[in-house]
Amino acid sequence: MDIISKFTIGSEEGISDLIAIMDSSVYILHKDFVAEDDIKKYINTEIDPRKMINELNDLSNQLIMTYADQKPVGYSIVKSGSVYPGLPEGKRSTEISFVILPEFDSAETRQSLWKKCRSAVSFTERIWVNMLSHDPLISFLEETGFKSIAEGKSGPFELPSRLLEMDISKN
């Protein structure tokens, strides 16, 4: 399988690929905890291509897409300057998302997306991500150097989540 991760602009094709992965990942991560009708309603009303285009047109945000044999299978959105409560003041921080569809989740796919993310955040001091506690990608991020620093609830259905952080200077 040919795996590639690359920076993508908020074009019609890029947004279409992103939305397809978002729809699938939202469904997969919530299906065991939330009624299917509620998930579908959320996907249909809240995952809006116009919102994504506006978010990606912000110069402090970058979209990285991962493709397997030219099919979109994962993404990361890198948001420079994004902070969370408790971050030491004066530290440059960047928020990332890290999503890979389960049927394409492999060491090669994870490494491809992570390497591109890592290159995109080299300018910052800390990176952080808030993921649902049951997301299988948490263990990979911990293996790369992220530390779990808080637990809470997040996402559209307020499910248990973990806030992970990496000090770039130490990794």
C-alpha cells in the first residue's frame, strides 16, 4: 500500500477528503456510546464544509492529509497559538488533531502522519491534543512522547477525554 501524508489546502477536493474522514471517524468513535440518530444529526448539522474552509483559511492553521493508495485515510489539523487552561504562560503552544480511520490504522500510516505533523510543529515549544479516552491512537501518541496531563469530557457528546501534551524541546 502506498502511504503518503502531505499538506493540503482548503480546496474543494481537500475539504471533501477531510469531511469524508471526519464523518467516518465521528461515527466510529461515538457509535458505542451515543444513539445512531444523534450521531447522524450531528454529522449533518455540525460538520460543515464552509466552517472547515474558514478554519483552514486562517493562516495559523494547517491541514495534513494522509492517503493510502490515493484514498484519504487520516488527517491532522495543526492550530498554532492554541492554548488550554493550565499551560505555562509564555510558552508557544500548538494544538493538533490526529485521526486515522481504523481500517487503515497501521504503523506505516501512523508514522507517515506523525512525521508530517512533527515537521509542521517544529517552531513551537509545546504541542497538545484532546482525544476521547477510548481512542486507540492515544497509545501511539504516548509512545512518541506525549504525556497525559488531564482528564475531562469533550466533543459533541461530552464523552470522557484525555488531554495529552508534548514538550518539543525534550523530544
